[in-house]
Amino acid sequence: MHWTLEELIGAFRCSFVPVQVLVVDDDVTSRAATRRTLEHLGYSVIVAEQSSDALRLLEGTHAPVDLLVAEVRMPELSGLGLAQALRERFPSLPVVFVSADIADRSPCGNIAPPVWFVPKPFLPAELIAAVHGALGIPHGPVEPQHAL
């Protein structure tokens, strides 16, 4: 596989600067699996059960969020609504949406790129490919199929 200089620089930068990922999912199993996968790769992960919890967490910190991984369908504020709210604070925030309903992919396309969609249930490699794609990092042998 041949990588561009820009891709290599991005991968190198991420290996030295912790990438802060906000994971928001009301399904405890999915949330835990996503957290484990991302932490195993060296990402710094903040988790929240609901969008409102995520917004409260971020109000109390000045730490930047480099990536949002969010379930599309959640009570109160959807993952789409959360992404729009966070884009006010972080305009170029990459987003990876997850959902068990493939029909949720269409509305995700209304969010400005970079936006990715991963259908549940997903393998760790599928999540990793989407995360790397959203962050612009070379993703190795698994080709991402879910860019919007």
C-alpha cells in the first residue's frame, strides 16, 4: 500500500498528540465496546450515555474534542442534533455516526463533511476504518465503505 506524505504526517502526528474522542451512545454494550476499541489504539476517550450528558461534560472542560462517535437515535437530543451543536464549538469536527437502522444513514448526509456512518453491529475493524477515515489517517488493509 502506498501512502501520501500528508497521510503519513497525519499518522505520525496522531501517534504523539493524543486524539480526544467523544463517544455518545445510549446502548451500554456498544458504548463500552467502542471505548475499548479506541483506547486500545491509544485514543483518549470521553464517554456519555446521552447527548445532554455529553454537552454537560464539555461545558466543564476546555479540552478540545477531535472526533465525535455518536449513535444516531437517542432520546432527548439525537446524534445529529449533538453533532450540529458541537460543530458550533468545533466547526470542522469529524463525526462517525453509528446505528442499527441503515435508514439512519440518509439524514447523516445533511451534516457537513467529514462524516462517516457505521451500521451496527460492527466489527472493531469497521469502526477503526471509519475513525481513521474521518480523521484522515491511513487505515491499512480494511477499506472504509461508509463515507458520506
